[in-house]
Amino acid sequence: MTMTDLETSMATIIAVFQKYSEREGDKHKLKKSELRDLLHDELPDLMAHVKDQATLDSLMESLDTDGDAECDFQEFMTFISMVTVCCHEFFEHEDE
């Protein structure tokens, strides 16, 4: 059975999260170092605009809504959703 484009995209997001979250500690959460690696490897164009560690720390803190110093899948998806909305708005205005 072939997956649709959206199903494939969802499966890819889950697989990318797990690829990094399984490296150390709780395999269902990203430690700060795992999140940093994921962002640098999977979103290099976005990370080219992050110039310092303080910005990355601030991002991690804003994602960590439950205060456990890790990023769970729900927190990660909030981030992915926000970035996707920003990209959509950017390209929407570029067409005008």
C-alpha cells in the first residue's frame, strides 16, 4: 500500500525526531545537544541565521513548555508547525 504525500511527510517527521532522540537518554525526548544536531543537520538554511549559542538556548527554552530541559515530540511539533507557517507566509508574500 502506497502512502500519500502527507502520510509520507508525517512519517518522515517522526523518523527524523526518533533518529536524534534515540542517541542518548530518554529516547522519547531530545536533549539540548540532540536538538542542536537535528537543527544543524536537518534545517541548515534556518540555522545559518542563528549566529550564537544564546539564540539557540533561547529557542530551546521557549520550546521546553514543561520545563524538563528536554524537547518532547509535542514540543518539537509545535516548533515544526511554527517554522512551516512562517515558510508558508514567506512564500505566499513572495508570489504577490
